[in-house]
Amino acid sequence: MNFFMGKKFVGPGGKSGKDGPEVVIDNGADNNKKMKRMLRPVKFAIILALVGVAALDSFYTLSENEMAVVTTFGRPSSVMTSGPKFKYPFIQKVYKMSKEIRGMPIGYDPDYSSQTGAGAPLLNSHINASSRVDDGEGTPENTVSIPSESEMITKDFNFVNVDFYIEYQIVDPIKAYINSQYAISILKNLAQSYIRDTVGSYSVDEVITTGKSEIQAKVKALLSERLEQEDIGIGIVNVTIQDAEPPTEAVNNAFKAVEDAKQGMDTKINEAKKYQSEQLPAANAKADKAARDAEAYRQQRISEAEGQVSRFNDMYEEYAKYPLITKKRMFYETMEELLPGLKVIVNGSDGTQTMLPLDSFVSDSQKGGTQQ
């Protein structure tokens, strides 16, 4: 410390400039008071600034699509949901996360790949899966293929290019915070591994045409189970095959022709089923009518047969009683049926001829049979 600080010196002889003794006047107390008065507003401003910073650092707001992990002295202490929130300044920090579904492309690089790839941060950054620019068929537009991710070998040792889209979501914020540095890399590595294993268990025809749904479901199940074991705080929402095709254009055209033929076959099958559903009720109704008619005819024939049997039995009883008369009556009845309107000529003993109708004989015989 300078010894002369706060001292005021006056030269020899005083102010008159005459020779005389040196005079030293000590005014340090006055200077200290002045310094304190000068520093007082500065101290107040510093305190006010600290209070303002603490206030600003104590309040924050979370939207409906956000949640947050609050750390106290660097350790996760609580999870916050949407709305205005308070935290202790300086000792607590807030790490925001999105509740929305995120997307990860595998096999191609979209415009936003820098945010969804293996190096994408899990905290404070996300891509909504519904925001993809998709042309409706296969991989989204404005993308670049990544052969090292999309080229795979099938069960029948053929090459195929398959683009996948993995949709995931944070299910445990604290575990996601703890593993935020490596969670996306772990997810992508596991997804690529299970995709290759699954595609390798199907033929190229199944991968490109009929087996897509089964492959998607299998990859989702395997990946979900493994993420539960890894316990990194994220879960699988959906797995989609964006595109699957052979590596060469000629082979690709051939497989597309096969797929078109199968779709045509499915269309024909559906049309046949529709025709069957339309015609079957009419055919069933016709069959039921034929069955009812046959049953009615059967009952009619049975009734007729029973009537004939009853008539025969009655006739037999009459024949047993009066055989000659019954025989003649039966003869005349038969002749009447065969020769209706026939005239009978009778030769008398005196040579005269008499013409009589046949029905008179029948009537007489019936009367005679009744009388006897």
C-alpha cells in the first residue's frame, strides 16, 4: 500500500512560496467518505442486477408438447409438465424435452437428417414424425440414398435396397436425460442390426412384395424389447418400410411386374368373391324352392299310392264276396275308359238286332251287383 495515499503535500514556505517549514495535511478520512458515496450506487446496481438475474432464472414455461427434467446440483430431481414453473436459481437447471413423436430414417438421408441422425441431440431438439415430406409412394422426396444402410442380403442370397423409417418417443424423461448423449446412437445401431437380421430371414420376393407388414411388425417387436432391456428412456412407436426394391433397374422392373400381377390376382379374387356374395342368395333360394317342390311331389305321390292301395283293397273285398259280378264290372269299367261312347249290338233269338250304349251295361251290372 502506498504510504502517501490520502495525503496532501504543500511545498516549502506554504502557499506564499517563501522559504519555511514543510507542512503536511492528512485528509484521508474525507477521501474514504467520498469513495464510499461513489461506490454506493454501483453496489446497489450490482445487487439489483443479481436479483433480476435470479428472478429471470427462477421462472420458465413449458408448452403442451414439452416436458422437462430439473436437476439440483447436477443431479435429476424432478420431471415437469406443461405450464408456468419455478426453480431455485443457480442451483437448479431445466432440460426441456419434446413429447412428440420423432423420426429416424435408415437407408436414406432426408433434408433434416442432421437433426434425426445418430448424432442428433435428444434434448431441446426434435423432428415431428408427421412433418415428413412424403410423395405417397416409398421414400420421401428430396432424399439421398445411403447404400451402406439400405443394401441388404435376403434369405435366398439376393441383394435388395430397403429404406426404413423408425418412429420413437421419450417414455422416461429422467432416463432419457441420463442417456441423452448416446441414446440416439444406441437406437440407430440396434435398429440397423435387427433390420438386417429380419430382412435376412425372408426371400427377396417376400421383402419386396408380400412380407413387408410381417417384417415391420417383427422389427418393431424386437427393437421394443431390446430398448426395454437397455432402459434408455425411449420407446418405439412404429416401424415402416418406406421403399424396397432390387439394386438394378432391370430386376426392379421384373419385380414390379410380379407385384402388379399379384395385385391383379387379388383384384380378380375380390371380384369373384363379390360375384359369389351376390349370386349365392339367389342360388340358395332356387335350391330351397326345388327342394320344397320335390317334397310336395313326394307327398303327392305317396297320397296317390295310398289311395290306389285303399281302392284295391276295397275292390278285393268286393271280389271275394261277388267274384263274377265284380269281374264283369271291372271289365265294363275298363272298356268304358278305353272305348268311350261305344255302342253294343245284341242279336236276339228271333233275328232282331238291338243297339245299346255300353254305359247301360255298366249301370245294370253295378245295380245287379249291389242288389245281390
